[in-house]
Amino acid sequence: MTEPPTAERAVGMELYATPGPPCAGRAKVTPGDFRVEEVISAEGLEQEWSAGKYPLYRVEKRSIDTMHMARELSSGLKSRVSYGGMKDSRAVAVQYVTPTSLRSSRPARVEGARYEASLVGYLPRPLSRSSVVANRFEVVLRDCGQEIGERVAEALRLAEARALPNYYGLQRFGASSPGTHSIGRAMVKGDFGGAVKLLVGGGTKGEEGASLPKGKDMETRVSKALASHPGEWVRALRAIPVNLRRLYVQAYQSYIFNEALSTALKKDEDLSGCRRGDNWASCGEDGLLLSRVRGVREDPTADAVPLIQMPGYAYRDYGSRFDRCTGEALKAEGVVPAQFYLKEMQEASSEGGFRRPHLAVRDAKWDAHEGTARLSFTLARGQYATVLLREMLKPHDPVASGLF
């Protein structure tokens, strides 16, 4: 079996599910080679404005991360904005945004250097993460080996069988060292000075919301705050917007999830179906949307999928097969769930949650010709296209291969 590269193993992605050998191929050679568009639930959407309604914008962006786009769009709308999720800056991405204030401007169009926002209607409430149903991808792989068709077909067969691990991809952690999860680890362990030193000294940089925006503007904020108030580590970290501080903690949660999932794979646990004693949720006909989480003492329904707990201060060990894997990861890290409630920085605390262990891939189509493979597919909310692509390519250098 092929061993994943060091960069992936460092964030808990320790195994592949597909048995095939590595295959040459590169993603994101041009921005147009990687396209993603949100599929949202726009319940209550109306075409005409009325009091109490929030304008909904369709935003197409290129070569800009979601947080910078949101900051620029906020100026144009004269309001903070809300969105469903982060999107890769090294891609053409379409996502939806609403202002959070009823006093916002409502222009038909807002243009920035690297994005265009178009008004599509009005909603009774701002968008949230739960508004995103899925993400639709169109991907071009270039400079592929002649066996690329076999590797793509192999990965999609396992995806159909719910056998591909639903890892958090490298974008969640950043490509540089230290990763964002290292900063989150220091925060969870109460080592805020260590978190500041990692942040300012590590030059962390990355994509898709798990890491600092380009330009090192956050490092600059922290450095200035520390210069004004030496040794006040928590105060220095609070120079960073709260959503970024939360993302560091969430990146650490994601790392522990990846480690728990790798442990489950090493134990040959079945990721595809439920057994009694699992936390679970019913799955809709589309295979993407899940119902509310059900308990380990409830008998799974025929359409149920298993769930793995995300560590957080609300985590409870119910004794399930996946809880045992998470417990091993927590023990190896030397942390307990209660530590995810940060007493000195309560606003960055995280209660945890649940995540399915397998990728949910739908409507997959592909073709391969003369060293180029073209794929289109839909993934459930919060899943990473690069995690599917890694099973096809198994690159020695994921960053050089465009899987970051």
C-alpha cells in the first residue's frame, strides 16, 4: 500500500482507501481548472424587496480568499456580511452572501478587482452555514499518467460504496509550518504565549478559511498589539477577528478528527453503514443531507449513516466504536474535551459536533483523453474535493500537484 506524504500524515491523513498505485496529474494549473459552486437552500426567497428582508448576492470570485472578499463586499454593502462557507482562493468559486444588517445598501451589482456580486433576491434571514446543502465541482487534471482513467474509476467506485474517508483536507490546516491546528492546539492547552509565537514567528499562510489571509495582515496586528502591551498574550491574540481565532481551534478539532478516522481505518471499521451503538443520522434520497443526530441507544434506520464526534467541550464518550478512536486521539494529544472551553478567551471556545466518516459523492461524471482528465461531481457540505482527488493521484508533493 502507498504511504501518504509527510504533509498529509502531519495533519492526520494517514491512509488511502484506494489500492491503486500513484498516478501523475496536476490540479489547479490554471484558475479555471478548479470550479466550485454552492448549492444553497433559499427558502423564502422573494424577487421584490420588502421590510425585514435581506438581499441575497451570488458572488463569483477568483484568486481571493473568502474572508478578504467578504471584507471588501462589506464596504460595498455598508454592512457586515454572512456566508455559508469558505472557498478556495486558487479556484473560480461561486458562493452566496447576505448582509447582516437590515440597513445595508442593496445595489444590483458590486464589483471588486477579483469578484463580482449580483443581487438575486431577498431572504427573510441572513445566510448561515446550514443554508449550504452541497457544493458542485468541475475539475481538470492535467499532465496525467496513462492510467488516470483506472484511478478515477477506482476512486469513484469506492465513493459509491461509501468507503472513502471524509478527511479534512490540507486547506484546513495551511501548507506552511506550523499549521493552523498547531496554533489551535496551543490555545486549547492554555498556552496563549505559544500560540502568539507560532503565529508571528511561523509565518503561517494558507487557504479555505483555516488559515491567515494573504499579506500577513493578521501577524502585523498581533505584533503591534504585543509591542504596545508586552507579555499580554490573550490581548495580542484578540487583535485577530474572532472568526479567525475560532478557526484555529476548529483546525485543531479537525486534526483530532482526522487522527480518529485514521485509527478507525487501521482497525478496519466499516465507514459505510451503521451498527447498533453508533451515533447516526438518516440520509436523504440525494445522499447528501442528513437529519438530526440520533443517539447510540436508538436502532439505526435503513437509510442511516454513522457519525464520528468532533471533540469539543460538549463531547461525551458514549462508548461507540468511533468514540474509542476519538478517545485514543485525545489521549495521544494529552487533552480532555473540557479544554475546548477556553476560559481566558471564551468567544473562541468550541462545543464540538458530528461528522460522517465517509465522503458523500453524487452525480459524478468524468472523461480522460491525451493526458487530461475532466471531472464533475457534487459533495456534501463541508467535504473537500482535494480529498477525493488525492485518492486518484496519491502525489508525493500535494502542494505541487495542486491539492492545496
